[in-house]
Amino acid sequence: TMMHRIWRLPEAERTRHDLASLRVVFHMAAPCPIWLKEAWIDWLGAERILELYGGTEAQSFTVITGSEWLERRGSVGRPVLGEMRVLDADGNELPPGQVGEIWMRRGESAPPPYRYVGASAKSRPGGWESLGDMGRMDEDGYIYLSDRDTDMILVGGANVYPAEVEAALDEHPKVTSSCVIGLPDDDYGNAVHAIVHAVEPVTGPALDEFLRSRLATYKRPRTYEFVTAPLRGDDGKVRRTALRAERLAGGGGSPER
């Protein structure tokens, strides 16, 4: 969130500061769109950009340097603490490249666990825990995230991951942030609905045209809703479940096709 807000500042404001003393930018907690990370690497240099992925409970975490990332765009790195596996719904380990649920296990020498006061991680025998994140692992052990299993939208039998759609929307110069949810649809089961916080006025048709070269037709939002309040909190998290519940209950603004 902070990276996105800084990048949306006027270029004159962003470049007038002397950043020679800045040693590293360590980002985590929310998916970073590829275009945004590329922009920061071009601005500050790959050697100063590092990314971490893991849970608050610190079962395991990955790290990737900016230089590594340029060779494996979209990856969050390899585990440097504990273990990670990608499993299917039956608990079978998936081969490299296939998307499944990411499971983590603490290392034997790991410090005492920290317990997050909130939703508990799912667990499997053997000390494995999951935060519900979906992703894949390549042949060299690098992890690539897709989205939370509970956030995935099934549209006419095809999987749509909100994070992918949001990353494409947030690339638009007038969009500050977005949240993508699934709403009931009699024909396809679900329809993709985008809630957009824009820094300048923009229309649904304009966004749809922008997304044509970035997303397949079934992934593009069927409807758009524009809001004036930020969608993410100070922690960078979006209240996706709450936003969907509000719309199902008749709240929210009028959707625009």
C-alpha cells in the first residue's frame, strides 16, 4: 500500500528527495503487482528491493532479492526458514508448476511460535499449517502466489483470482486501489465485480478498455462500483469478505456496467 501511494505522488515530489542513504526497501503483507515492483526497481535499483512472504505466526517465510526477482518475475522467493509445500485438496504434494494450497512447517531450531490473535491457521498432521494462500512452486523451489482459496471466484467453471484482476486495475493511472469480489449470477454462477477507489474520475467502460490487453474476457469485471473512501486499512489489508457481505445485503453503491 505504501509503495503504491508513494508511486502515485507527482514525479517532482517523488524525485526531489535525496535517497542516497536509503539502504533497503523490505516489502511484505500484501501482493505487489509486477508493474509496481518493476517501477520501484527502475527507481531505486534492484539491490535495494527485497520481498518477504510468510505468516504472522512465522511457521516459515521466503525472501527474494530484486535481482533474483528480475529473473523470476512474480515470485516471492524460496523458504529461508522452515519448510513449504504445495498440496492439492486431498493433501497430495503437487509437481512443480501446478497451483495448489501452500502449507508451511516450522523448522526444528525455530524460535517459540507467535500466535496471531485472529483467525487460526489450518493444520495437518506433522506440524503443517496453512494460511489459505494458493500458489505454485517451480523446479528450483521458488514460490509464486495466486490468491487465497476462499477469495477465488468461480465464473462459468473457470477460476478467477481477485489479486490478478486487482493488479491489472491498479496499474491504471487514475486508480488508487481496488477490490474484486464475486457476486451471484444466474448464468455463470458468479460475476466479477470491481470496487474502485480512483484518484480522478474514471468510468467502467474506460477501465474495461484498459483491461482488454491485460486480462482474458472472463476475468474482466462485469460491473464496476466507484467509492470515495480508501479500500485498504493502514495495515494494507482489504476487507474483502465484509465488502462482499455488504453488497449481498443491498449495501454499497450502484454498479456500473
